[in-house]
Amino acid sequence: KNASDRQRGPVRLFLAQAQAAGVDTGTSAGFAVIPAITGSSIKAARLASALFERGINVQPILYPAVPEKSARLRFFVSCEHSEMQIRQTVAALAEELAQI
């Protein structure tokens, strides 16, 4: 496999898992940066904090960088992420989203 193929596998897995869990990934086409749209800056900030407490480092993108209804978390996925890390991250994301 070339580097591009190794990169796409984890990204496709993350995107598929997130979409299956009901996460709004916007128009993501499966590239290295995948959004989780929360719809409010407060939700995005709370979600990023909750995930950080679980060992997941993801940055919120808040108003005014994006419109308020487009506030999101931005996940950077690389070939260094294992399948288990991706599955655990998406599961944690879905759990925390359900509580916000």
C-alpha cells in the first residue's frame, strides 16, 4: 500500500463509524479532517472538554470562525491512529453528544 492508501483507511473508518453513530459530519468526503457539527459554540466547547477528560484531544471551531449553527469539533485522522483508537473515539463522541 502507498501512503495515500494507508491514510484513507483510518479516515474512511472514522467517517463511516461517525455517520453510523448519527454524528453530523457535514459534507465530509473522507479526507484527513472530519468535522462533528454540534450546532452551537457552547456545545462544541463542552464536548471538546468532555472528550479531553477522556484522553481525546480535539479542538472546537467556534463562532466567529464559523457561523454559530456550524460550530463543530474538528478531528484530524492519520494513518498513525489504530482501528481501536478510532472506534473508541467515535464511541466516546457519540456518548458525550447524547449527554449534551
